[in-house]
Amino acid sequence: MSIRILIVDDEEPFRRLLNKELGRKGFITETAEDGRAALKMLKETSFDVVLLDIMMPGMDGMSMLKKMRSDPASPAIVVITGKATVDTAVEAMKNGAYDYLTKPYKLEELIIIINRAYDQKTLRIENQLLQQELQRKEGGFEFIGKSRSHKDLLKFIDKISSTDSTVLVLGESGTGKELVANHIWKKSRRSNRPFIALNCSTFSETLMESEIFGHEKGAFTSAFKVKRGLVETAHGGTLFLDEIGEMPPGLQAKILRFLDSGEFRRVGGNKNLRADVRIIAASNRDLEKAIEKGDFRQDLYFRLNVLKMNMTPLRDRRDDIEPLATYFLDKFRSLYGKSVGGFDKSSMKMLHNYDWPGNVRELENVIERAVILCESDLITNDDFIIPSSSPGQVNEEIPRLKEIEKEHIKKVLERTGGNRSQASKLLGLDRKTLYLKLKKYGLEA
């Protein structure tokens, strides 16, 4: 994606020359004759770098710098002037300029500075949003399996990963849709840029729009500063929209516009911004039925459905159960410090015979509980808590499971010295879910 540059200078021949020189080098450039005109353009269009003259009639460069300084979303600024002094250089840098160049300049030197300024701006944005990105990434697991459908899935991922086309992943809950999206990203040319995941079923329409596109200061009562959205965080990378079938219709139209043009606006903003993001969407709903009901836009479905993947439920690929169970066993015996050697024959047979309505996620939970409960060298049927056809037995298992969960949470909290943030990470829960469970089990203190 080309770097967008705004040239601000009161000398028309200089603007025309610089516009021509940088255009030949592949940059996208626009010009403004003074600071006031430049600020108006910055409100309407997004730029990466501003080349700014200091001495101009009307609003000069220093006044413009001071106005832009308070905006965390402002582009990188490189000052170019023919009337350079040490004092003006120092003042410009104090007011947020990235670098300072005097006329006459060498084009090669200017291009180097522009690229460095752009890299610094990109790094600043990434650092500001790193914690936000890490919180959204759920801990995944390796891509494990040996079934025919698993091998076919890997082949398909190999074919599509190198493209920038939109991908739609469909399948039941717990089949590993986010894992597939993550795997596509890792094998793509965008793998050195962010992978951001958002579950569309967890936010109201307004909050979801703010999460995806960001908001401007004052957009909400509590919005005291500019917030960059996920599309800006994921610039150059991949945005995974999980459960997109739950996205409100009003926001669906804005996602469609972004997919078509790469343009978006923050909530409360009137400036068209751009981001280069590959979208991977997923849903456990039948989107065609949702279209018939009027819950999902047909044009968005067609736009997302460039490359479609249907995830096979675990009950239809039973060859994957044993390698997955073994993987989870290794994971949890290491986590809990248990010396469980494996599964006995009857327990593995039990795993194979169960239908796994919760798919891989349910298998992971069953193995985790078995590792916690196991008191011998091998996991047996007695260590599993798998629902049976007997309602009475299911009811007994549920209270037993709740008690196990309560004790497990207590142990993890003791292990972290009461640190809930660390405990939520170890438990694989978000903090809100952990707080609800603490309240449920009377463990708030």
C-alpha cells in the first residue's frame, strides 16, 4: 500500500515540483498552500506523512504543528524549510515533528526520511494497541489430525493462504474456525503483520462498530480520546470476524463498504480513513437461512463468500480423536504437573464412541478434567465426565463438575497469589467470565 503524503507549502512552484518528484517514486501526494487548508484536508482524508513548511502566510507551520500535537491519530510530520535556524528546528521537534530538512534538499535523502517517518508512525500505532491485540488473541493449539477431511483442509489452506481474498469459514461451534483463520494467516504473506480476532456475538451494535472502526473524541459520553479500531490495528494483516452471522444489519452495511473500498470512518468522525486488511469471517449459523429471514445481507454474503470452507464436525472425523486427545493430555499434564502416562484401551474406546456435540472444544475440556481427576498412571473411564443417556446420571455429573470447577479455580487463584488477571489466563477464561464464576461460587473475597 503506497504511502500517502500531504505537501504543505506556500510556494506553488515548490509544491508542483515535489508533487511530481514524489509521484514518480510511487507515493500518493496531495498539496495545500497553508496550515489552515492543510488542517481542513486532514479532517477529510487520511495521510501517513505531512511535509510541512514553517514560514507561511496565514496559519504557519509551527501553529499547525501545535494544533496537530494533541491528536494521537495525526500523521508523521517532516518539516522542510529554506529559513532554518537552530531555534526553529528545536521548537519543531518539541512540537512533534519527526525530522527537519532544509532547502535545497536531496530527493534521495527526503525519501529515506519519509520512509523512516512512516515506519515510526506505524510502530507507534502498533505499540499503543499491542495490549488490546494480545487480549483478543485466544490461546490456540497446534493443527492436529490425521483424517482424510483434515488432510483435505490443509491442502485447501495451502492453496488459498498466499492470496488476499476474503475467506468464509462455516461450521459448528468448537470445530476450530479461529484456528483455521490463524493457520491461514501464518502461511500468508501477511504473517509478519497482526492477526486480530473479534467475536461479533459479544457486543452491542454501537460498541462493535467502535471496536472495529474506532471512535473519535466525544463520540460517546465516555470518549475522552481517539480510539483506533481493529481495522487500523490489523493494517497490513488479517482481521478475523467470528460469528459474523450475529452482526447487526446496520453494521453489516459498513463492513460491506469497507470490503469494497478499504475505506471506513470512526464513530463520531467525518474523515474517510483507509486500511489494508484481509478479512476472514466465520459463522456457525446457516447464513442462507439468515438471509431468507432478513437477518443477514445477501450482498455481504456474496462479498464474503469468495473462498468458502466447511468445517467437518469431530463425530465425522473420528480418526482425529486419538491424536487430539494425546495432544491435550501432553498440554494439561505439563500445566498441572501431573505424571499421567496416557489412556487405557477402554477410555480411548469411550472417546471414539462419543458423538462430541461440542466438537474439539468439548474434547479439550473433557481431557483437562480427566487429567485433574486422574490419580493413576493411565486415564480410565472413571476419570471422564461425559454426558450419558441417563438424566439422573447427567444431573449427578453436573453438580460434581461444578464442584471440581470451583476447587480448580481456588487452586489457580492460590497459585497466582490472588492475581485475577494471571488466573484468567491460566484458566483460559476472559476476566468477565472469571468474575462471574467467582461470584457464583462465593469466591469473590
